[in-house]
Amino acid sequence: MATHLEQSLQRDLDRIREKVREMGALGERALRDCVEALRTRNRQLAYTIILRDRRIDELEKAVDRLCLEFLVRQQPVAGHLRFAYSTIRINLELERVGDYAESIARQSMKLFPLDVKIPMERIEEIANLSIPMLHDAVDAFLNQDADLARRTMEIEDAVDVLKSSLNRDVVALFREQKIPFEALNPLMMITRRLERVSDQARNLCIEVLYMCTGENTRHRGSEGFRMLFVGDRNCCRSQMAEAIANSLEQDRFIFSSAGVTPGPVTPATLDFLRSKGHDVSRLAPKALAQIPNLDHYHVIVTLSKEAQKAFLPRPRKLVLLDWSVADPSAVTGSPAEVAAAFESTYRFLREHITDLVEAVLGDEDE
């Protein structure tokens, strides 16, 4: 017969698991409703998803409280301590899933008034992988099933491939003027958020493995030095900087670019980068909100005073550099004067990027 302490311990564990089950179910339902709202252009359902996110936020606070009380009251060790620690981290991941569903609903409503054919089959293809991943990840936690966690993690790569393929197709449709610019960012954001659900599911599975086996796979071979270039519109300078950085072929670095208020990459920028031998087939404007794991970047470089204002107050956990430089796409004059402006900015960026990369590599080798 179980002792009073054992019964108390089991009650606490069951209470925490039930809240996590409820939270996972709400997140899964919100995501499925997002797909339905987008497919049917149902504005009322989109509003419902946005309002319902408060329930997930409330559950996140409840799970946090239960875990802290469990740690204080039970003073767990070994497996039970790993359970509490993993649950706290899983709780954060599930709360983010709720945020992604809310974001998808908001982006969907931007598409509703537009005369644009939404690529629902492709979006549903991603959703039909990422949402079951989330379901299975929660099940793996509830049932302490390490094998299910490992199998679920394997699906993430397929979601990444689908996301990249759909984004390329969306950009191609935009360049062919088959969809308006106003539809570009919402479609790419929806795709990215659904892909991020699979990332969160993977993170859940990592915590399940730690809880069940003590195996820590959180940072195994997945890190690189992340650098982000931010311009006003991500239509010229920041795109040039990303292209230059990627041309250095540094495998240990991850380079990205974004804009405060993104706009189409200027034709003059595309022509200039082509003349320098850069591949421009995948260039597309991105908003800061579209950059995944922004808080994981090591260095952010702003290329204008306006972009610099987007990072006030100054972030504490990363290096923020200001490389304010003239925007050559804004230059008016003869073709020779425009070409000279592009060349000057390009040379400035290449010199600074090369020096910064060399400084990072030198610092890591010390």
C-alpha cells in the first residue's frame, strides 16, 4: 500500500500532467482552427483563435506555479527532479505554440481582403506534419515514451524542406506579379510559424529524452555564430550585406537580414549583386518578426539610424553594431553615379564584414 508521501507525490505529478495535457490540446486545436480559418477565410474563427490564446497563457502560469510548488513541497531527486525541470521548459514551448497560432490568425486576416489564391494544399501539407508532431510530442511526455520522442524528432527535417520549397514558390509568384506584395509577408509568416511548431515539438521531444533517460541533446552540433544585418526595408543594404557574408563560405556562421518595414528588393540592387556574381534567386524581404530565434543571435548590425532605433533599449545579451551607410538605391543621377554609389557601399560592407568575421574566428581560436 502506498504511503501518504507516495500518494501526495503521485497527486502532484498527475495534476501537472493534466495541465500539460490540457495546454497541448488547446495549442493543437488552435493550430487546426488556424488552417480552417485560412482555408475558409473565416474572420470570426480567426478572432476566436486570437482571444483563446489567453487560456494558454493562463495555463502556462498555472503549470509554472504547480512545478514550483512541487519542487518546494516534494524536494524531488533524480527522475522526479528531471520531470519538474523538463516540465518547466516544455511549458514555455507550449506557450510559444499558442503565440504562433495567434500570429497565424493575425496574418491570415491580412490575406482575407486580398484577391489572391492562397496555396492551401502546400500550407496544409506542412500543417499535417507539424501539428501531429506536436500531438505526439505531448503524448511522449505524458507517457514518458522516449522511443516516440525519437521517432517524432525525425519528422522535423521534412517540414523544413516543405517550408523552404513553399517560400521559394511564393517569392517566385511575387516576382511574376501573380500575388501582390501585401500578400508576400503574410504567406511567408504563416509558413514560418507552422514550421516553428515542428521546432517546438522537437524541443519538447528533447526534454522528454532528458526526463526519461538523462540524455541531453539540446546543443549537440546545432550551433553556429549568428549574425543579422538590419536595414530600413531589407531592400538594398541589408540584402547586400547578407549576400557578401554568405559569399565568404564560413560554415560556422549563420547570416540573415531583415528590415524594420520590409519592401521589395530594388531592381538596381538585384542587377548590381548579379554583376558581382551573387545568386539573387532566393532574395526576399523579411521583417524582424520573421527572423526565428532572434534572441539567439550573437551580433546584430544596423545599417541606418532608423534601423538602430528598432533596438532601443539596447539588448544586453548580444553585440549591437551600427554601420550606418548611404543607401545607394536612393541615389538619383547618371548611371555612372548610381553605379559608383553601389560600389562604394558594397566595398564598405565587404571590408567591415570580412574584418568582423576574422575577429570572431580569431577570438574563438584563442
